[in-house]
Amino acid sequence: MSETTEVNGTEGSAADNRKVPAPQMYMLAMGKFSQAFDAGDFAECLNWLKQADSLTAGHADAVTAHREAYARLITACSNKGITLALHTGNVLKQHRDLAEIISRCAASLTEQYRNDQAKQAMATVIVGYSSQLTNRLNRVMAMDHYVTTAEKLDGVLDNLFDILSFSVKLDSNSQEALPGICDRLALANTAASNADCSLTWFFSSKLSDWDKAELFCRRAAQWLKHNNESPGTVDPHFDECDAAQVVTALEQAAEALKLRQYKRSKKLLLVAEAALADTTCV
């Protein structure tokens, strides 16, 4: 009788430790999420994550993957918002759409991390930043229909970078939502060109948009440094490149622009553009 009990106990223990596969419908929903993510359709990504909300119960791996997918979507939206801002120099309708997705993802994470105070706190901070971002975007778009001032664009970028600093900590695979150094260098090249175009030789002190030019250089340098300084960095063996020279050149140009030194600013922007041209990634 005791032998039977021992065997049954062993069998029960093995059954308890055996991983139960996630439900088929959960796998389908997450597969659709991945397809939408690869296509850059973030609204559709959110739709499929919401569909999977009630399909993870009792499956620890599925719960973790689902939560991290929400964080990854926040990271992707933040990256897209930063890219749009540095490429165009303006707040766009897409920024408001991205902010809405970030807000909804963060709200979901605060609910799902009810039993993990540390992670729930990070999700709650993202909720706060996303609310601030939405308010800023609404004010900008209600008043400025064509050109966004540097001050207002800088505030939007502050929120996006702050959101990103927390979302990458909630996802073990956040590099999948982040651009590699090659893409960052391409964006930095556009930003440097935008900064140069913001300066005019005719009445440069009054007609140049010094603040916008400084923002382009400073934020491009920040985005390049993010790959080395923050969690969620892209695998350095995927994009092998040393962008330190570009970062230094952009930061020096930003400092000259801040001081509104026309000749020095133009010279340092040329140095930054030369550094970008000389930097190759594999």
C-alpha cells in the first residue's frame, strides 16, 4: 500500500512540473501580433494583445510573453515617435495615435502586474508620462497646425525618451523594437541636415531657427548614445560600428548652436556630416 502511494506521489509531482502548452487561440493571437508588429501596424498589434488578455491563465510562460509584448509595443511606439520628430521636426497626427496606444498598453500592464509591485510601479510611471504626452500633443495640435516650436517638440521628446527608459526594463527582448546603429546613423544624418537647413546666412541671428537646429543635433546624439547606455540595447554584433565620433561632433555642434554662433555652427555641422559619411556599419 505504501509503495503504491509513493509511486502515485511521484507521478503526481511529475505531472505538476510538466509544462502545459498555451491554448491554441492564444498562440494564434500572438502569431497575429507578431505579423502586425513586423508590418509596423501598431494599432493591430494592440488589438491582438487585447484578444489574448483572457487566454493566458495558468500558463506562466504565456503570461510573461504577453506582458513583455505589451512593453515591446510601447518601446516600438516610442521609437516611432522619436524617429518622426527628428525626421520632420514637427508633431504629427501619428504622434497622437502612438500616444493612445502607449497609454492603453501601460494601463493594461498596471492591471497585469498587480502582484509585482516593482513592475507595476514602472508601468504606473509610464501611464503618467503617457498622460503628459497626450496632453502636450493635444495642446500643440490645437494651436500649431504647420510648424512645431522647438520648445514644444522638446517636451514631446522628453516624454518619449522617459517612456522608453521604463518600457525596455519590462521586456527581455526589447531589442526587437529598437533600431540598430545603422538606422540611428541614418536618422542622425537627416537630423544634421535638418539642423543645417534651419540656419540662414541672410540675417542669420534673426531668421535662423537656432533652437530647432540645436534640438536636432542634441537629440540625434542622445539617440545614438542610447544604444550603449540604456537597457534594451541592440546586439552589438548585429551592427558593428563605433559612432562615438559622430556623437561628439553632434554634441559640439549643438553647443555652438545654443550659443548662436553662426560660423562655428556651420563649421561643426560640416564636421558632423563628415563624421557621419566616414562612419560605416556592418
